[in-house]
Amino acid sequence: MTQLRQILAAALCALALSAVAQAADKEEKAESTQPAQTVPEAKRPSMADMPLMKQEAKRLAALMERLQKETDPAERRKIMAETSCAQ
């Protein structure tokens, strides 16, 4: 059952990160329709270099570690709720 929860947590994290990436893509497309200087692909920061993404990844990693160590079902539910909701 714990593996199922971990898989679900990982799936939720992936969905959240893909939603953030999709929002960033939409924002880039909106900006690209406006005439402006274009930034070459090599100079664009990757998703992993964005401070918000780094912070979110660290937060999720810490929660996953806590989840693996926790045995109390109520506390595990709280941790799972934190993983699915951005703080």
C-alpha cells in the first residue's frame, strides 16, 4: 500500500510540474507573439535552473523522505496532502 501511495505522490508531483511547465510555455508563446528580441536556445535557462522549480523539487524531496520514514497513517495523510498542494 505504501508503494501505491508513493507512486500516486510521484504522479501528482509530475502532474504539478507539467502544469507549471505548460503555463510557462503558454507564457512564452504569448511573449513570442509580441515583437521583441529573441533569446537563442542555448541562452535560455532550463526548467531545472529556475529558482522556483529548484525550490519545489527540494520541498517535494524532503516530503518524500519524511513519508518513507513515517509509520503513523494520520501523519502520512498530512504529508501526502502537502505533496499535492503547493505551499
